[in-house]
Amino acid sequence: MSNPLTDFILGAGGFFTLSIIILLFAIGSITFIFRRTLLHMLMAVELMLNAVNLSLIYFSRLHQNHDGQILSLMIFVVAACEVALGIAIIVQLFKRTGTISVDAYTTERG
Amino acid sequence: MDFNILMYIVFGVVAIAGGLVLLFAKHPIRGAMGLLASMVALAGMYAILQAHSIAIFQLIIYAGAIMVLIIYFIMLLDIKSEDYLKPFSKLFWIGAPILALLAIFFIYKLYTAIGGKPNAFSDLSSVAAPEQSVQDFGGIKIFSKNLLTKYLFAFEYVSTLLFAAIVAVISIVQLDWKGRKNE
């Protein structure tokens, strides 16, 4: 515990890191809810996944345990799948409607 | 102050700033650049937290592959600027402060939960017995050993998911190709 970096990470850095995680997740969810294009919604999901990844990495460092790192690697793969599928679907929607604004997709409103 | 601690704080601030650029920038390429800055800053935070292999994967997969895919997508579509003239929905100025207040409330609850003591997390870390010394933690050797022995099933399972995603993307693209052929 003589290393100042270890002292910081296990001490005051915990509050700092968890605040960063909460703020990143809040910014991501605000972007997802209130930006009105599909592209920004997709990028906001990526930002929220990154916030969750940071929490996994931080707690794996805190407990000296590798499970969080493996789980964050799984989240990488899930994010890659999600972006590939999401972009394919958005391209199809753009070809059909000519816009990616969410307000234009009103056919299922009833 | 130690250089690593200073860089950790700078990376955290840059990550938040990149997220704010994503939220407020009008043009999508600026939002993508903000997201990219956020991801690179998070890779630096991972490296300081001794997750070296995850930091490399963050740079290769997120900042490399996924962001290139998104930027290529922005370039491909050539979207009219009318989609971006009204970036926020009408309820933004009501809903966003509520969510921001909720985030501040969470941070306040976190602060009261650790009782204002900065060393509360080190008490938490002493619960788990460290398996190896701090220097060995997070290297690529022990990471890959864990990935291919203890978590082999998860590894194979997630590769199946990747394969299913490839098949799904091909079928979506082919659906469009068949539809165009029929027209």
C-alpha cells in the first residue's frame, strides 16, 4: 500500500470513478431518450455500455479478481454485434423512408 | 501528485466531456468524434487500472472497428440536414434536468454511503483475498489463461453470438436485394 497510485485507486479514486460511471450512464441515457435520430441513439447505447465496462474494470481492480475483465470482453463482443445489426437495420430504414429521424416513423402509431 | 493519478483524473474529465459533445453537437460527425474521445480516455483509465489487455482491446475493437463502422455509416448515408435541425425532442428541457438531478442524487447517495471517508473502498478491497501480487494482476498471460480455461464456455458462447449476428446481417442485406430484384 506504499504506492500512491494504489492508495488513490483503493481510496479517493473509488468515489471519483463511480461518479464518472454515473455521469457517463446519465449522459448516455439522456442522449438515447432525447436525441431524435437513430444514429445518436445507437452511439448513446455504446456510451452506456462503456460506462458499465468501466465499473466492471474498476471493481475487478478493487477486488484483485479477473472475472470483471473477462465479462467486459464479452460486453465488447455484444457491442460489436449490436452495432453491426443496428447499422444494417438503420440502412434498411433509411432506404425505405429517406430519413433517420425517429419522429418520421409513425406507421405503427395507430 | 503522482503522474498516474493526474492522468487518471484528466482521462475521467475527458470521458465526461466527450459524452457531453455527443449529447450537444448538432452534426453527427462531431458527436462521433466526442464518442471516440470518450472511448480513448476510457482506454487510458483501463490501463491505469491495470487492465492492460482490456485497454488494448478497447482501442482495437471500440475505437478502431466500431467507430470506423459508425463513421463509415455517417459517410455512406449522406443524410439531409433537415434531420438535424431539431436535435432534441420537445420534452428535453423538462426531462433532461430530471435525469441530471437523478444522477446527482445517486452521487450524493454514494457519498453518504461511504460516509464521507475517502478510504472506505480500501476496507472493501480487504474483504477479498488477493490471489497474486499487484504486479502480476491484469497481464495478458493470466488474462488469456483465465479466458481459455475457466471461462471457455462463455468464450465459445459469445463466438456463437457473433456468428449469429453475421448470419442476421447477411439475411437483412439479402432481403433488400431480393426486394429490389422483384421490383
